[in-house]
Amino acid sequence: MAKDNKITFYDLALSTGATISPFVWATKYALAHKGFELDVVPGGFTGIMERTGGKTERLPAIVDDGKWVLDSWGIVEYLDETYPDRPALIPHPGVATLTRALDAWFWGAAVGPWMRCYCADYRDLSVPEDHEYVTHSRENMLGMKLEDMQAGREDRLPGISASLEPLRAALRESKWLGGDEPNYADFRILGGFLFTASVAKTPPLAEDDPLRDWLDRCFDLYGGLGRHPGLFTLFGLKQREGDPDLFVKTPWGGQANRNTGPQSTRAETEAITRS
Ligand SMILES: N[C@@H](CCC(=O)N[C@@H](CS)C(=O)NCC(=O)O)C(=O)O
């Protein structure tokens, strides 16, 4: 299998050359984690069926020595099953379960809302032959004109940033979502950030966001896979008067504090018992 260590990879990219889809990004990282080189079949949204010989309308898709594998989760399962001697993507079934939960939350909290903040830029950045299809399909998806949907994003971006506290809490305690080493949990969530970086003409996160350390380390993995020159920076959102804090500056309370005895909880006890 995987002749010359190469797997054919159907990309979905913008006119900048940067991959757009969160699913495709997660799969790129999954293949790199497994140590494969990619034989990339480039392309945008138009003509996926033609490019893949009628195999699929959606990407990612890979071909491993003649064998077609579809769907981001399908590909991850295939890679772990077929190449158990290489670094695991899902080292334990619980990782898949928790990653699905985290991913579902992240789409609701951030990927979907960011899509609504950048949807007209997304269309404008797509390759010219995709403009009509992206406009039509995404307006159907979002239920309004892309320009109208995107308008007012400066009022929405701060709240989206603020809602990412569960990720910040996890990464305060752990180097990677996978623990000591990255695994598919990292790549799956990272895919949503990289999708956003491919379209974010105005940044969605603060310069000093605590997520930056993890994101920068993820971008640097596998020879700087997330450092494509077509990507925009995620950092530089400014808090305006009346905006919520873009992230919690001083995490506080039961979840943030490890109980090591009364001294560690005294300030909290005083605050909650004062009259
Ligand atoms: N369940 C699929 C979803 C893949 C998917 O929806 N891909 C989108 C890109 S984000 C796509 O190929 N869209 C093509 C189109 O919109 O025509 C997976 O996980 O791979």
C-alpha cells in the first residue's frame, strides 16, 4: 500500500492556493501525522465530480494505491486501521467520542458563526469559476445574500472569541488536545481555525489570545503545514468599548482552581460568603 509513501489527496482550495475546507485541512494534518507525502490533485468547488471520476461530490477524498477512501472521519478510520504501526490518530475510542462532542460544540460556537462573518470574502477569494456556484449555494445555505450576512461582523466577532473559553481551559492544562502529543482531536479543531484563516480578511482573535501558543505550534507541525502564504493572520482583533472581554484574563473559580487545601480556595470562599 501507499507506493513510495505517497497518497493521492483531492484538495479544495481558494484562488490564494490555500486550502479552505475544515474537513480537508484536518485530513491534510492526519495524513502528515501518519508520515505520508501527498500527491495533491488541486482544484476548487467546481468540477469535484469530474475530477474524481464521479466518485464524490464532497471533499476530502484520498486514493491509496488505487483504493478510494471518502469522508474525513472515514479517512482517519482507514488510516489507523490500515497503518497501525504508524502514529495513531485516534489512540483510544474515547478520543473519537470526545472529539466528535468538541467538534460539534466548536461548529456551533465558532466555525458556523465565523462562516457568517466571512461568507462574502469566502466567495471573493474563491477561484473565479467558483464565484457563481459559491454565491448561489452559500446563499441557499445561509438564507440571505452573502453581503448582508457578513455585514456587522465587527459586532459579532468579540462574542465568538469570548465563547472559546472551553478550548482555552483545556489547553491551560495540556500541551495538546491529544495530551503530551497531538492527535486527531487537535487536527479536527485546528481545521476550523485554518478554514477561518483562509478567509479572515479581518482577524477573529486578539493578538494575545491564550490559544495563540497552541495554534502557532499546530501551524508549525510537519514542516509548517499551517503556514501557507495565502492564509490571513487570526490575531489582531481589538476590544472596543462595550465589547465583551475577548478571553478571560484571570480564570477563576471551581473549574479553574485545583483544590490543594483551604489556602487555595480562601479567596473564592471570602468572595462568595461576603455579606
Ligand atoms: N462528511 C464530509 C463533509 C465534507 C464536506 O462537506 N466538504 C465540503 C467542503 S467544507 C465540500 O466538499 N463542499 C463541496 C461543495 O460545496 O460543493 C467529511 O467529513 O468529509
